[in-house]
Amino acid sequence: MIAHQRSQPRELAAPPAPISTAPANGAAASGAGLATATGGDGTGSPGPTTAASAEPVSPPATHPPTCANPNVDAATLDAVAPDTPPIAAQQGISGDVTVLVSLDAQSHVTGARIMRSPSALLNDAALRAARASTFRTEIRDCRPVAADYAFIVEFTTQ
């Protein structure tokens, strides 16, 4: 077996495995016929070089991320405008209705409920708008996850 030497020590992520001088068949090594990096005569004196050359040890391979964006928050891709109820428009009711939208891992709306509203007259229209909108679910560690998302529906008087 030929031992390789490095010209400059490098830090390794894990300690190197011990070099075994035992032959593969399990017999004890006698040292006869083994070449070393310092010389082939067993004296340790520099001698003729062997076929082995000192090769630099490359750092451990790093694995590229499996996706371009491993962590992405949920987002609204296409917000549907609400239809303002006629009674709310007549009474001049406006404001923001916050709808909690539940998304599955495939970005489908699985549920919606009102979190905050200036008037109950706006709630049904806000829920319809939230259910008709398109969302992108949250991505954590390159995997889409089911999550809840706060969606704000704006009602303005005209």
C-alpha cells in the first residue's frame, strides 16, 4: 500500500480513517514488498520516487439546494375584487375585512373565515372574494405546506 502525503495540512470535516497495512486476504502484514512515500528500501531515507504522487485533498462536496427558493411565504397571486352588497353601499359602509384563508399543500383554498370586519354586511362578499382568489401556499425547506393566510378584502364607497 502506498501512503500519500500532503504538502500542506488541511482541516477535515471528519477525522481521516486509519490506514491499514494488512493485506486484503486477512494475513498479517510483514512489511516486505511495501513501498512508502519516503523510499522503497524501508530505511526511511529518501530514495527514488514511486508511482504515487502527492494529490491535494478536495473539500467535501456540498450539495446544491434542491430548489431555487427553499423558504417562501404564502402570497396572493390573483385577488378577486369583491362585489359590494347594495345595502352596504347605500349605507356608506366601507373598510377592510380580514379573512383567514386555509390553504392545502397544493395552494387550494380549503376553508375561509372572518377574522375582523367593520360590518357583518360585508362578510359574505369578502368570503366569496377570498374563495375565488388564487394563492401560493407557503414553502418550507423546499416543500409546500398547508397553512393559514390572512387575506384582506377592501371595501370602498364610491
